[in-house]
Amino acid sequence: MARVLAAAGLGAGALAFTALSPRAAALGQSGPQATPPVPVVVELFTSEGCSSCPPADAFLIDLATKVAVPGARVITLSEHVDYWDHDGWRDPFSSASFTARQTAYADRGGAGDVYTPEMIVDGETAFIGSDRAAARTAIIKAASKPKAPVALAWSSAASPTASIDIAPNAATRRASIVMAITEDGLRSSVRGGENAGRTIAHTSVTRRLSVVGQTSADGSFHLELPVKIDPGWNRPALRLVVFAQLSRHQITAAGAIDAPNAAGK
């Protein structure tokens, strides 16, 4: 069962996403469009110790690889909290920093409590993480709001350095620049807790998340940032995600780029 510290109900409405190839879904393509899709950041707070979380984990995989929302380029982050780790299974991807991030969202929204699975779209709209109908509504709403583009590039592969650029934009003034490294294709054979005996698959597991700077007074930002990649991570499955987030948690710019391979491509 979900550890719910604030009452929340599950709306189990069907979600009429358009089925796409994994490559098309990753690019946010949903057929001919007059304008590029708007990046929308979808964060899932989850735990392998929570029996209600695997459906949300599976849904996040669908969002990342199989389906698309019209007008949106969905950028997914799976953030594993640590408050389930004492109940028979320690989630190998959990971190107190993700619990702190989720708590900050709850405090800002006035709830003051946290639960799993929780999905938050563009830092503003929160709901049960397996509620596909709520996700569709929130993502479409987020995609209707223009975002400042984030230009990302790699200047090296052997010793990766990321170039991050945001042009002057009123929407990104006084924003924190958040960088995350995510890894796809992870799975665990859970041996204890509520999910004992289950194998759980994950996508976009957040390996590292940190604030790397602040925008200038005109909303612009530039940074050349060395990115440390742990040798235990699967480099072809890694992605760099960068977004601008205001103090009230609204995300106003976002971008993502695959990690460079060892050959520098």
C-alpha cells in the first residue's frame, strides 16, 4: 500500500494517448505540427518499498517511450524517496535528497505531507502517480504555456563537459537552474517489504540532481559544466536534463540531451 501522509484518491480514468514509436515519443512527436512541442517536466516520486508504486513506475515508462501528449515533449524524472527504506527493503535508488525535494513541494503547496506514488508536472500540478487521466490533463495544460528553450551540447565525451545556454527571457528571471542525470532500463528483484518477490522496471531514474546556478537579471544563463559520470552507470542509457525553476516551483524552461558515448558522438 502507499504510504500516504495526506489523504488522496485515485482517479482511474482511461488515458487516450497516441501510441508512437519510442524514438518519436522521446522527441515529443505526435504527428504534423506547426510549432515544436513544448517540453514538460514530469517528476515521479516513488519507492520500491511501496506496493502502490509499480503501476506508476510502469506508467512513467509508457510516458517516456510509448505514448505522447499532443503538443508536449515529455521529460521524465523518477525520484526514489527514502522514507520506505526501513520497512523491509532498501530501495537501491533512494536518496534523502529526493525526500527533501518532495517535502519542499508539499510545504510550498500547503499540504505539508508527502506520499507515494506522487507525480508532479512542471513543478505545479500534483496527483497520484498512476492516475493516467490526471496526467494527461496536467501535461496538456503545461504544454499550453510557452517555455524558454534550453540549448544543451557536449564539448567532450571522454571527460564530458555540458554547455548550457538560455537566452534572455522574462519567464526565467530569478530562476534556479537544476541539472539532473537520469538512467533508463533499470530494474530490481525486490526481496523484502511490500513488493517482495516482484521484479520492478524503471525509466529515467535520477542518479544525480542539483542546482548548478541562477539566471541573470534578464533571465539568461550560460555555463560550461564538467559532468561526472559514475563508471557503474550505463552510459548509453543516460540523459542530461536541465530546467529553470522559480522559487514557487514553476518550471519555465527545460531541455534534455542524451549522454555522449565513449567515441564522442
